[in-house]
Amino acid sequence: MTFAKRIFSKKQSEEDHQEGKSAYKYNKFFHILCHAILILLSLAAILPFLLLFSSSLTDEGALMRYGYFFIPRVFSLQAYEFLFVTNVNNIMRAYGISFFVTFTGTSLSLLIAPALAYPLSRSDYPRRRIVLFFVFFTMLFNGGLVPQYIMWTQVFGLRNHILALIFPNLLMNGFIIMLLKNNFQTNIHPALIEAAKIDGAGEFFIYRKIVLPLSLPILATVGLMVAVGYWNDWMNGLYYISDPRLFSLQQLLNTILMNIQAIVSMADVGVGADLAAALADMPSIGIRMAMAVIGVIPIMVLYPFFQKYFIKGLSLGGVKE
């Protein structure tokens, strides 16, 4: 019996060893496959930006002759010279306005939206269903552009005012509120709130000391979404701003682009020799690429700094099941 047990134990250990080797090979292959897929997805996201940046540094003639390449065929700063030499003061002022609008709008959104979403996540809030109906209704329907324009310009008087770049459309968003509400319901355990109430904590203390610290990941996500929305917004400026001194960066770049298109269209219908020569030297394609680079660089620079808020929020503890 002892000899038979030894044989059986040896065979069992050999089988376990083979299974372990097979599992190791499978896990290794799976990890390599996942890394390869993630690398391809990362390249798919990075390469368009590289092509955009390279095209903005390529000579206009080379772009027309050879097309787009990841490395400039003929290096040129003509597009940036055209933008910053002729519009440097306007671009710097537009940068300042965009930074102010983005910072102010995002701060107000992160102050107002969670304060509304948290009561809606509490089942003991008596008017929860009524307020939820109004929030959800605004996600499906709106009054239209004309009533909205009349309200903001005639009732609130935001025509040619910097607040017109902050308040309409982006400050209070039903989707953001529902996203925060669902996160509060999912990640904030009721036992935490009950324990805090037993210890004598008030609602504002619970919201400020418990709910917000445990919600840093979703707040960072929402803040990033709102900030990108404010930075890329040019529709509010198109509707409510006609004073060039209040142009945001996106609106200014859109205005420059429309002016370039108008000049090029003049060349198509026939102009004088001097203007035709000037149009031939204008880097119209490179200017479009340079404007896109100017608009996207601040977001790309600030984006990595949001990672620490995700990590800090995930590292906070809560009630363990």
C-alpha cells in the first residue's frame, strides 16, 4: 500500500506540475495578447496627434506635393509665424479668457452638481421623485435655441458678457447629475451615513467629510469632462458674443479659419495679381493644423495631473462587505 501510494502521489504531482505549466503558458500568452491590444489602441489614439503636429510643422508646398507624414518632409514654422505674428495679442487674450471660463465653469459645476446629486441619491429625501423628474426631463427635451437665446440675452442680459460663456448649456447638465447620483448610490454605503448620524454629525458635515472624499474618482472624471467641454466650446461664443475682446480661443480660431476660407474662395473666383501672390504664399492647410495644435495642447498638458485624484480616491476606504 505504501508503494502504491507513492506511485499515485508521484503521478498526481506530475499532473499538477503539467497543469501548472499549462496555466502559466496560458496566462503568459493572455498577458502578451492584452499588452499587444493595449499598445495598438494607444497608438491609434496617439498617432493622429503626432500626424497633426507634424503637419503643422511642414511646409505648405511639401504638404500639397507629398501629402501627410509623421515626420515633416520640409520643416517650416510658417503657419505658426502667420498665427502669432498677425494675431499674437488676440490669441494671448483668447487664451486668458478660455482659461478663466474653463476654471470658473468647472469649479461652479463641481460645486453645484454634486450638491444636487447627493440629495437625489438619498431614498429618505421626501421630494426626490419630483426633482428627479425635472432633471431627467431636461435630458430628453429642451425649449429650443430661439427661446434659450431670448432668455439669456433679454431676461438675464448676458449678451456680450463673459458669463455668457459659462452659464448656458454647460453649467447644469442633467447627464452629469444622474452620473453623480448613481455613483453616490453605488459607492456610498448607507451604514457610513447612519454611523455618522449616530455620532451626531449633520447632513452638511456628512456630505463634506464623508461623501466628497469617497467620491474623488467620479468628481475627477466629471471635472475633466466639464473642463474639456468648456475648453472646446465655441457655440456659446457664436450665439452670445460679438465683441472680439471677449472671444474665447476656440471662437477666435474658428473666426480665423472662416476668414481664411473666405480669402481662398476669393482666389477661386479671381482676384488681382498681388492678392493672388499673397494667397499662394499663405499656408492655409498648415494654419488649420497649427490652430488645432494650439487648441489641444493645454488639455494634453493638464490631463496627466488628474491621475493622482483617481488614485487617491481609489485608495480611500469604506465599509467592507
